[in-house]
Amino acid sequence: MKPALLARIGTLKARLIGSAVMLGLLLIAGLGITHHLLAGHLIAQEDARIDALATDMQTRLGEIVMHDQARLAAEAGALRRLGGLGYIEVRDAAGRVLVADGGPAVLGAPHEDLRAALAAGRSRHDFRVELRSADASAPVGVARASARLVRLEAALGTLRTSMLLLGILILSLHVALTRWVLGGVLDGVTAIETRAIALRRAEVVNPLPVVGDDALARLTRAFNQMVQALDERVMALRKSESRFHAIADFTFGVEAWFGPQGRLIWVNRSIERVTGHSPLDCLLSENLAGMLVHEKDRKIFATRAREALAGASGENFEVRLLRRDGGVVWVSLNWQPIYDEAGVCLGVRVSADDIQSRKEAELKLLDTVTALRREQGLRDYYLTRSEEERSRLEALLDLIKLGVLFVDRDGRAQHANRMLKLIWGMAPDENLSGMRDSVLIERTAPLRADEEGYRERMAQILATRLPTEPLDILLRDGRIIREQSALVPSATPGRFLGRVWIYEDVTAERRAAEALVQMAERDPLTNLYNRRRFHEELERMIADASRRHTQLGLLLFDLDGFKPVNDRHGHQAGDQVLMKLAREVGAVVRRNEIFFRLGGDEFGVLAPDTDEQAITGLARRIGERVSGMAFEFGGERAYVTVSTGIGIYPVHASTGEALLGAADAAMYAAKNDGKNAFRMYERRHGT
């Protein structure tokens, strides 16, 4: 089904649609994760509030039950109203109800936690608190209460609705933008495809309009240039064809072109002068060999024809041709295969010279002279071609961006292109031919940063005949040169002409790769590791701590008072605060501890091989360092502090996400207790 779908809508369109669908799914997943995190945050806040209320009840009601029960009703009522409770009930150690406030009394079994209360769907959280007194070792009573969850449920419902509407809006915009972009790209590609088909049919093609300078515009402009070049090439070919026919038709000898299957494609007019048969007669003949070749020569002619069609060249093959009037004429045949630029065989060109006049008296002498002249011509031709090929090769090597050095079997340089001299700081016109490779190594030694390692590797390379793998060479000026070499085989098996060395300046490539890694892992404002790197390091360090049976500490903190700085003095002032905090806290963090900016004014520190005393000491030092920072914006002084939460693996959590949640809960506990403090994570009420 997949190939049929791709054939129907096209690979390009399928990729664009696929990427659009993937992006839409990622957006939906992002909204889902955001909803989950925000809902968890609301529930965690409410849970912390109820925990704090339970602690307050335990402290205040325990003393009253033990020493002053007359105040119990008033105190329970105040706790119910201030804590948002629907019902509160206090019993003594014997189980007798001392006071009950609110109602009606609909308490059930205490819920395991806040999430279980929400799952019950009764808009309340029933919990139980043992009451203790400072001067009593055993519980003095128990308090049961029911916290209203109407506001929390309403907030969660509003959050779900908001996320749903936001998701619908984002998907609608995503679909509209995808259709707009996809339509524009495919319209341009379709226009190019339509004109390409017209070109294949040899139809007239008008240039496409070019708008803008994006990739599609550059593709359209290149297509227009290609069409113009093809038009110019066609005109040149037509002129060349006209000249060819003008020359070939009036050539004295017979010239013919046979296709790869042996079918006659073209023959000049000289065939009629030599044999009496017209070119049309030859083209229409179903058995051209039977019509023209003498029966005594047909067998050897058929053999030579098969060799010619197989790619062999031939010359001075004498054969008798039958004339239309019944006579016989001797001709000398020469043929050679014709190839296009791609190396595809187009057929065989055959030339036939009338040798009847000299056959009788000077056959042997003329054949010898002809052979000598042809051999001399071939030698001159191939010598000229060899020199031309050498000139073209040298010009090509001087244009490419790679340094090329050819060293012969004796270790002497035979050719070095312009880029090689530029890479190694030599003059462009310097002649290196005949120079020993050891001399070249000595000349370039001051440029290399690790000369000793390079010499060792060079000795290994020269001792083997295998091609070398690319090696990056660091130079003292900071450049990085990539080196690779291979032996050049000769026509004799097992022998080599020498070794070719290729050099490439990859400095820009390496720096671009390093810059991409920096952008992916670092916060651009503070240069601290970002949230993406935080999650990678968290999982890696937890795995390491589990393997070595050590503890991993996590500090999460955000800034108290940062929002007023942003609101009053602008985001530039906030950026200054964040950058200075990154420097100051970075000076406190030890070398094996990693400092992250997780987003906004939220930061984190991962501390391996730690314990509770060490991690609390680090939290205290960070808090003191930040509270000691002072800023001045517009003549006004500003200060910030931090609220820090601490979680320890595996004491508080067994996974990365759980450890992050523990530290986050502890951080919010620090904020709820008045800020500018740190708190260690504590499990309460089954959480």
C-alpha cells in the first residue's frame, strides 16, 4: 500500500505531508505534557496546603485536647473556616466525640492521598490526623476532617478546556499554514515538471516567472538557465548537423553509421557513385550485406561486423562490393565504435575507400604505405590527446578545493596543485617537482601542533599498501587539515606508480559542528547547560550512582523577587540578574557538580557522591551567595533570594522523574515557608 500511495501523491508531497503530520502530533503531545505538568502542579499545591493544615491541626488541637478542652470547639471552628474544610471532628483517645463542626457528618474512610480523593469524584478529601501533646508520649486523640475540592476541580476543568481550545486553534493554524506552504511548493515543482516533459517532447518552453530568492526561486532560476542553455545547445547542434551533412554528403569516400543492433542509420551519397545503389535503397534494404557484399567475402565480413558491434575497431579491411550493374569494386573498410559523453555505445562508424584503381598493380605497396601513415597518424593523435588530457587534468586540480600531491615510487613529488601549496603556506608558483617527501615533511613541520604523532603515523602509512583513513591534523594557527592517501596502481598487476595524497581544510566544518552542539546544549544567555542536557545528565548520573551504589543530590531553586525586577526595570535588568547569578553560583559549585538553567528563573544543580550534610551545605552556600548580590537599576537597589528544594537518589526517589518531582515539591515547601530558604524532601501521608 505504501508504494501505491507514494506513486499517487508523489514522494515530495508525501514527505511534506508526513512532516506536517509529525509536527502536528508533536504539538498535541506538547500540549498534553503541558496539561499534565500544570495539573500536577495544582494538585501538588493543594496537597501541600492540606499537609500544612494537618500539621497545624496536630500541633494546635493536641495541646487543647490535653489541657484546655473548653477552647476546643472555637479552635476547631476556626480551623474549619480558615482551612476550607467542610467538616471537622475531634475525638479523644477513647474514641468519644469531643466536638464536631460543619456538616452533615458524611465522613468516610480517609483517602490514601489527594489524587485518590479526586478520583472518587465527591469533591472532598477525607483525612485523619493523630493529635499529640508535647508532654504525652501517646496520641491524645484523633481529628478527622473533610477538605473541599470544588475549587481544585474547577481549576482542573478550566485547564482541560483551555488546553483543548488551544490545541484546536494550533492544529487549525498548522493545517492552514501547511496547505499554504505545500500548495506553493508543489505548484512551483509541478510547473517545472510540466515544462520538463515539454522539453522531452522537443516542444517550445517559455521561461518560468521567478519571485523572491528562496530555494524554489533558485531552482526555478536554474531551470530557466538550463532551458536557455539547451536552446543554445540545440541551435549549435543544428548548425553542426548542417555542416556535417554538407561535408559528409560531398565526401569522396563512403561514410556510413550503423546502430548498436547492426541496422544502417545513415550513409552518404558516395555510396551511389561507388556501387550504383542510392542511399535510400541501402536504408530500405532488409539484407544489406547480401545486396552489397560479394558472396566470397560475406563470411569474413559477417565476422568483422560482429566484432565491430561488440566494440572492436578495425581498419583497412578489403572487401569486394557488388555494383548495381553486376560489376565488382574493391573497397577498404575502416570502422570504430561511437560513444556519447556518458560512455553509451551509439553504434559503429564505417568508412569505405574505393581502391579498385590501385588494387591490380600496387596492392601490396599501397597497403604498406597506408598502414604506415595510419600508424603515424594514430601515434600523433594519441600523443596530442595525452598532452591535452594532462593540461586539462592540471587545470582541474588547480580549481578544486582539495590539496593534491602525487609522489612516485621513489618518494619524489611529481605534481602538487595550487590548493596544496596554499594549505601548507607555500608560494603558488613554487615548483615542487622532484622534491623528496621527507623534505616536504620537514618544511611543513613547524605548522603542525603534534609533529611527533604525525611522524609515527607517517611511518606506518609508508610501510603498508592499503589506503589510509582520513586523519585530522591540528595546526598551530588553529586550522584543522584532513589528510588521506592511497597507492596508484599501474597497468602491471602488483606494481604501483606511486601514492596520491589528498588534503582538505575542514576548519570551518569542525567549528560549525561545535557551534551546533553549543547551541543544542547551552542556554544562550547564561552559557549554562539547558533543560535538554539536564535530563540527559540526570539519567546518566542516576545510572552511574546505581552502578557504584552512591547517592546523587539534586538542588532545584528559583529566584524570590525576580518578577518585580523584570516588571519594574524591564527584561534587560532581569537578564543582568540571571547572568550575574550564573557567575556567582558557578563559583560556588564544585568541579564534579553540574549547574543548569532549566528555564526562566529556575535553576538546578546535580551533585554526585553526596549525602544529606554535603548537599544541604551546598544549598546554604548558594543561598548565602545569592542573597549577598546587590543590583542597581535606575538609581534603585534591588535584591533577590532563592528558594531551594533538595532531593537525594535513592533516598527520596528511584528514578530521574521521581527525583525531579521530589526536589520540586521540596522547593515549593521552601516557598510556602517564607522563601529565602532550602528544604529537604519529606514523604507525608503516603506520598
